[in-house]
Amino acid sequence: MATPVATASGTFGYGTEYIGAVDYSKLGAVTAKGIRVDPWPGNAMPRHAEVPGGLVNAIGLQGTGVEHFLKFTVPWYAQNVKVPMIVNIWGGSVDEYAAVARRLTEAAHPSIGALEMNVSCPNVKAGGHTFGQDPKVLSEVVSAVRKATTLPLLVKLAPNVPSIAPYVKACEDAGADALSLINTIPAMVIDIERRRPVLANVTGGLSGRGIHPAAVKLVYDAHKATKLPILAMGGVYEAKDAIEFMLAGATAVAVGTATFSDPDVVAKVCDGIVAYCGRHGFASVSALTGALEV
């Protein structure tokens, strides 16, 4: 990554939707929305709701499937964007995760720089329990994907666990190259006049400013538990938010929900980090990582 700022999966489409609205030269990477082996329709509408402090969504990982992605999306991206793509991947079983990782690796497209595993998905072979809420199952799926790809591998961890440390260790031992923290926090919005859930899926995931302090704490905990690089996300709306993450232990940050209201926020965050380093005498942006004085 040429800069420490990326986009977060699910908030930047497949990477080309913001052309003309975002200065891509300020981005170190673009994270594409989730890709699985087969096309997936996602959840019924309505599937997002704005709330104080952020956004609750239940998109349901709608996507085109890996073959369409490789045939149409990636070539179009390569023609228009000169920033490495991190492809977010998911599946309903260990085999599905490995299959999509293997296919993306076999394609050997120069625009694909890394894979990011979304492990907050239901494991259909284990009764719907999510991969990211059991360290043993997490280790199994990360190991399978590690064997299926030579690309750099990030694992995007769920925040709703008692302690992040066992999950960090499971990823590290299974061969992950880096971690992504955090995914959305489970949430719900109710229309009190109709006495019904706002989202068709009933519940969803909260992102935005409201989850930032929780995300900072989890990044701090993860950094104490591992030497793996951390791509931090969750409520980055300005440079201050990104710098908090880096001081807590992040190597880089991803901007997500904020791009919906201000697409140019990615450039402002990047410039703000550089300016902070200048004001505080840091010789490089990388020197910020873990520089918190406790």
C-alpha cells in the first residue's frame, strides 16, 4: 500500500463506482465487496437504515459470483483504477471459502493484491454458527484458505466475542498474513408507529461513528496479542479517528460508512495523517503504529 488508507468492504462497491468523486491516488488499496463462488441475491428490501451515530445494514452479501467478477469487474477495474484491490471473500462452508480463494489466485490478475476473509458468515454445515465465533472453526477455515492461495491473506474478525485474543491467535497460527478489525456490531431498528422492524431481515450490523471507540479497544487488544499487521476500520470519519487506530496498533486504516456522506473523506484522512506526523515529529507514518503511551 502506497498510503495507509484503504476503503472498507461493502461501502465502495467493486472499486469503480466512485471514479470522479474520490482521489484514488490517496488510497493504498480498495477493498471490493464480498465475493463467493456463486452469485448471491442478498436480503430483501429494506436493508439499511440511518441511525444516530451511523448506519444499520443487512445487505446480505449480495454479489455477482467469482466468474462474473473475474470476467467483467476486474478488467474494468484494471483499466480505470491503478490501486491494488483487496477482494473480500466469503462462503457457507470451509470448501466454499477455499474454492473462491483458489479461483481468484488461479486468475493471477495483477490488480488483485490480497484476499480478505469475512468470517462473520453462517457455517451451513455447522447449524448456522458463524465461522468467526469459534476459534477452532476459525482456524480450520483460515488454514483451508491459506492452502488454497498464495496471495496475502487478511482475516476480518467479528467484534461480538468475549475476548479477541483467542481469535487473533487462531488466525496467526493458521497462516494469516494480517487482520482486519472490526466488522459491524449486531444491531436492530424498530419502527414504533408500525411496531415492526425497519429492516426486512429484522436485524443488521451497525457501522459508523458509534462503533469507533469499541473498534479502537479491539484493535488495541489485538495488537497486544500479535505481531501481525492490522487493517483497522470502524467509524473513521476524519484523520483523528485513523490516528487513534494507528496509535492503538493498526498498520493501516479503512474508511467505510463515511464515504456515503463525503466521498472525499479518504483524501482528507490521508492528508491529515501526514500532517499529524509532521506536527509531532514522526519520521514516517509507520512510526505511528503502536506509539500509544500508556
